[in-house]
Amino acid sequence: MSTGGEQPALSEYRRREQSITLSPLDESIEIEEGGPDTTQELLTLNFGPHHPATHGVLRLLVTLQGEIVRDIKPVIGYVHTGIEKTAEDKAYWKVIPIVERMDYLSYYFNAMAYCSAVETLLEVQVPTRGEYLDLFEMSSGARMHTRYFQVGGVIEDIPPGFERKLREFLKVMPERADEYGAILNSNQIVLERLRGTCPLDAETLLSLGVTGPLLRAAGNPWDLRKAAPYSSYGDFDFKIPVGTVGDNYDRFAVRLAEIYESVKIVSQALDGLPEGPHITEDRKIALPPRHELATSMEALIHHFKLVTEGFRVPPGEVYYPIESPRGELGCFVRSDGSSKPARVHMRDPSFVNLQALSHMAEGAYIADMIATVAMLDPILGGIDR
């Protein structure tokens, strides 16, 4: 698959006038003759269920031969929140805080995928200013699960002082990323645990449906922001870092390089932030402005009806995919014409990517398997949902 545009290999990728050098495949870590006794009997162990390192409860049924991983079977379902079925019992606009909880580290993306799907069914055009806003505590008043995204735009405009705070962040973040990279790239333990470990080629990853940084680390530049631009991404100039080996080091290096590209996108969005409304002016979908509630009985009644009954969506179905930090996140919504979705289903990248673990870690050491689980960056809230 090709996205068009510029997709530099990470070995050519420049950050702050310095090149990122990727690891060659380190043959010295391969199991050599005279190494672990291959005649040892197989031992099956339960790794987990454990929580902190996997953002949810994940159990790995691992078959070992000495310290070598021979097979892995991820066992999921311990969280099983039933978010999708719950969403089908809620009014469209009340679904937003529910889908956010599938991925509590990057909840904005879940809200965006869902809202965009509903907006497509409604044929609602989001104001350009609303497309540019992607903000946290200062704009929403909450640290997590902000419910900032709304069908038709965002719930509030940016507050005074936001631009100054954001420009301070844009100055500091690249410097911090430099520090993170310098610390990790000078740690011999980290390098030996990442370089050459658990590589997997792009063809196998594609056959498993794997997307995001894991696929790009193997050399395939697929990124929906370039391949099928949505929202306002077509307005921004940024590159897609890709790897060459597809090992754990490339997976780390791709994510580090993406920090710099994200800073570039945010900086361009701030510089080019358009004037105008931040949410659709269609009063059949958007809540009336708060200041009207004290002076307009019509606005008060309209607010009450939207909150209690919601809005109706024309019959139809749509699948809306976006690029999340873990790969393609898609939302399928089917409408029967009522104020509640008849079907909601999320294509969560954590769920799809998890099946690549056994292919990556088979034949590796136990410690390499642990590092590879971290490189998958799974969120069990999205896997079990």
C-alpha cells in the first residue's frame, strides 16, 4: 500500500538537524549452536492476568522451552465492559462519553471516530475552526474523558490564554523528546533488549490486519492521515516516519519520531486557526448557547428536548476510520431513523494488533516477549470493550 507524498525511512529522518540511526539486525542475539538445550520439555505458564503494564487485564498462556518462547496465546475478556451494546441503548449524543472509555489514554480519537460517523449519516458539515481544536484541561475543564468532541463540532471554543500556554508547550516538547531519545539511546540494556528483537515483516503484519506504528516500523508508510485525509489533516505538512527492520527498536524509533511530527501539526493548526463558529449552527443537532437559556424560552425548551430525547438520524449505515496512536480506529454506526443507534461497532487497533504478538515473540527469550508486549502498546479497554 502506498500513501503518496513523502514518507522518509527513519534512517533518513532528521530531527533537530540530527539523523536517527536505526539498528541493523543484530545476529548475535540469535540462539546459537550449543545454546539452550532444545531437547528440554515444553512448559506452559500463565503470564498474568496482570494489569499495570497492559492498561487492562491481559493473560498470556506461554509455552516455553527453557527461556525460549515457543507459543503464545493471549487470553482476553476479563474487562468486557459491553460498551458497544450499551451505546445502542443511549441517545446518539449520550454515547460520546461511553466510547471515550474504551481507550482512556487517547479518548479523543474514539470520540472523533464516533462523532464523524454520525456526522456522515446526518450530512453535517463541521465548521473549520471546530476541525482544528484538539485540546485538554484548559479548553474542556477535565483531565480525562473530556467529552469535548460533539456531533457537529466541539463543545466550547478555546479560552483566553490558551495560545500562550500551547506555544510554551510547542517549544518545550521537542527539547523533552531530545532528552528522552538521548537517555534511551545511551542505555545499553535498552538497546540490547530492542535491537534485532522480535522483528516481523510488513507482509505478515498486513495479513494480520496490523496498522499504525507497528506496520510503519516494518517499512510500510500506511497512514490514513495521508492515504485518505480526513478532518483538517490535508491542510498540514508532515512526514510519516518508517523503519527498515521492523524490530522493537524500529517500533520505538518510529514513535519517538512521531512526537516531532505531532508538534509540527499542532504548530501549524495554531498558526492557521480559522475564525468562525466551533460547532454547527444546526439547532436540531447542537445544544443552544448557554447564554440564551436565561433569556429565550425557545432555547430552553430546545435544550430540554435534546437532552432528554436526543436528535434523530436518517436511516443508513457508515464506517468511519481514522488514524489513532495505535493504528486504524474505525467506527461503524447503523441508524434505523430513531434517536438511538441501532448498531455501534468499533474496529479497535489494540484488538487487531494483539494477534501479532505470537508471530513476533515465537523463538525469542522471555524478556524479549515482555518488551514486545509493551511495544504493541495495547489498551485492554478497547480490546475487551
